[in-house]
Amino acid sequence: MIVAAVLAGVLVVVVVLAALGLRRERRRAEAAETERARLVAELLRREREVVELEPFRERVERAPDWLWTADADGVITYSNARELPVGTRLESLGWAGVVKRGERTVDTRSVRTDAGWLGIDRDLTEAVPARVAIVRRPIVDGRRQVVGYELVGDGDVLASFPPGELVALAAGRALWLAVDGDVPPALAATLQLAPDTPVERARALREAGFTLALDGYDGPTALLEHCASVKVRADGRSDDELQALIAEPAERGLELVATHVGDADEFTRCRVLGFSHFQGDFFARPRGGDGPGTGALASLQALGELTAADPSFEDLERIIGADVGLSLALLRHVNSAYFALPRKIDSVREALTLLGTKAVRRWATVVALAGAAEAPDQVVALALLRARMCELLGAGADEDDRDGLFTVGLLSVADALLDAPMEEVLGALPLSDEITGALLRHEGRRGRILGTVLRYEQGRFPADGAEPGELAEAYLEALRWADETGRWLA
């Protein structure tokens, strides 16, 4: 009996140790899978960057090189370039990368020597045109479906981006651009003409095969003969004024685009007057119906639990598992190519274990917010764009703060998604005073960042300095991320 008991005890210990070992191995495997998914996503991002830069390869290879030496304090003692005269003090010594040298942009490399520094700069100023800040504005039809995107910049957009990248920024929709200079012959876009564009210029563009739209139309002009669309500013004009203004283009059968449409009432008015396409902020505001519908109420309930302070692993499993639609949508998203996981995830618990509670909570919040049945796709896309841009602009913060910034950006369109006043939506959610203040009054650091994102989105680009470049790149990265994420959510 004693021997049997001892053997049983040993067996129990062996089984426990084996179970603990298996658990450790499982955690290692899960961590390895998570890291693999992160590396795959990083590789895809790098590949995209390489593709974007490919059109500039030949120009970069032909760019001039500056050879120079400097003393230990970084003062130039020799240079073969007049742009870098002897006596100039350099920064960024011993560092490899792109920097500004006065008004020039260079790719610099330098090493320390016994006498000081030896370096080489490649002047990229002419090789790669400076990026202009841009925003993307949707053009929607009468059903509020996005049919095209206009790219608006603080400079010559056509000169700043290769044609392929411009088309990619339209995310599969029609691309609309203002004509600022030369137009690449292979560009697939609707070109927008200013009212003072010479008729000869319009004729040449049309004969070259481009579709033309007259922007800022304000009365009869010979340009109508060459255009397929006219864009008319709707705000500040009465019904009679708009009807008189669009009479001729309507008779010619041109597409009528109402711009600066600010709310649902203005959208309805323009639609009744005969406009077929619309631009403005109306789609990002409540539609003024009877309040949240059934799908919106379910989304609001799920959001309320997901946005509670620090839900545990078990809380998240219960919250998501209790909503069949949310569970299925989340698992479909987690198993998509976006995450590139090596095996299929079959349960919410598996997703939580593999991706972690923070990641699953974030994606479940996105899915719940996107699940409002009446929400247009463009509003979901705007929520994703703002969320990601807020997070990117808070890059120096800790993970919890970045997560809070993401939430603030995501919920900034909750009123439009759920078709209810923002105060009503926030009153139903257990959010902190900090997040509520950021959303309602742009208070605190998160509120200031959200305000910056909203101003940039409206085309209120900042003045020259270090900040504009950061904002422009953050917007482009957030835009690409939102498009990619939106495809997997659709």
C-alpha cells in the first residue's frame, strides 16, 4: 500500500510537471506566432514603401554626391560642393539617414577619423520632390455611397506623388485632382479645372483622353463644352439661385456635384434640386433620424462593456462571447490575411490568448462600432483614420496612452455611426472623464491631438516647420492603414 501510494504521488507530480511544461511550451509557441504575425505585417509595410519609392530610383542614382571632411567639432574643413562651404558646422555626425542641410535634403553617411570626421552626402533635393500635405475628400452619390475621392494638397499634388501612388490613395474609387501643371499621360483621374482655365488647355486635356470637371462653377462659360461634371458650392445659396445656376449644365447632361454640404438637411435639399453627387461634412454628422436603430443599440451595448476600465481576460471573453454577431465578425477578422496567422483561430479564448487582451479589445471595439447597421462605410473609414492618426501622433507615449488616443479617434464619429448626439452616446458609455472631455471639448493632451487631426482633415495645414511633415506622413500612414483595415472589416 505504501509503495502504491508513493508511486501514485510520484505519478501525480510527473503529470503536474508535464502539464506545466506543456503550458510553458504552448505559451512560447503562441508568443512565436504573435511575433511572426508582427514581422509579416512589418515586411508588408516595408515592401509597400519600396514600391512607392521605385519611380524615383533612377533620379536618386543620378543625384550628386558631396564629399567632405570636418574637425572633431563638426566644422567643415573640406568640401567639393558649394552648397556645403568650408566653415559650416554640421549636425547629425556619425548618423546615417536623410537630413536637411539648409534648404537641401541629403542622405548622409559619416565616420570618425583621427582628424575628425569623413562624410558623404547625396543631394536628394531634386531627385525626390518634397511631399506636399494632402487630405482625401470623399465624393458620394445619393445613397451616400463613396464613388470617388478628391486629393487636396497645399501644393502641386501631381508633382509630389507618382501616378501609381495617387491612384492607390483612391482605394479603388475614381480619383479627382486639381490641374496644377503637367499631367502624366497614363494617369487615370478626373481632372478638375479652375473657372479661369484657358479653353485651349481644356480642349487639349479632353483630346488627350482625360475626363474633366469644372470646379467652382458660377455661371455660363465655354469650358462646359469640354467637361463631364461641374462642382457647385451649395452653402449660402438659395434654392432659386442653385436652380438657375445649374440649369445650363443640367441641360447639357453634365454630372452635378454639390460641394460644402454641411448636414443632412442640406444633403436632402441638394438631392431634391437635382444634384447627383455630393461633398462635405454631412456624412460625418448624425443623419437626424429617430435615434439609434436596433443594430446601433446592440453596438452601443457592446461598446459600453468593451470601453469599461481595464476589462480582464475573462470579462472580454464573456462580453464578446455573449454577442454572436460580434464574435463571428471578430473571428473572421482575426483569421483574415491582415493578421497572417499560421493557423485558424476557432474561439474568442484562442484569440485572446494569441493576440493579448489589449489587441482583442481594440479590434472588438472597432468591429462593434462598425457593426451599426445604418452606418455608411465612409464613416467607419473616417473613424479608423482618426484613430490611427491620433495614435501615431502620440508615438512617444506609453502603450496605455496610445490605446486611449486610438479610442478617442475611433469614438470621435460615434454620433454619426450611431445616429445620435455625441452627449447621448457618451452618456451610455463608461468612459473616463479624460476621454469624455477630449471628445466633447478637446480638453487635455488627447483632446489637443484630436483637435490637430480634425484641423488637418479639414485642410487647415500648419505653417512651415518640423510639425507639418510629421502630420503629413502620419495622415498618409493612417490613411493606408484605414483602407487596409476597412477591406478586412467589409
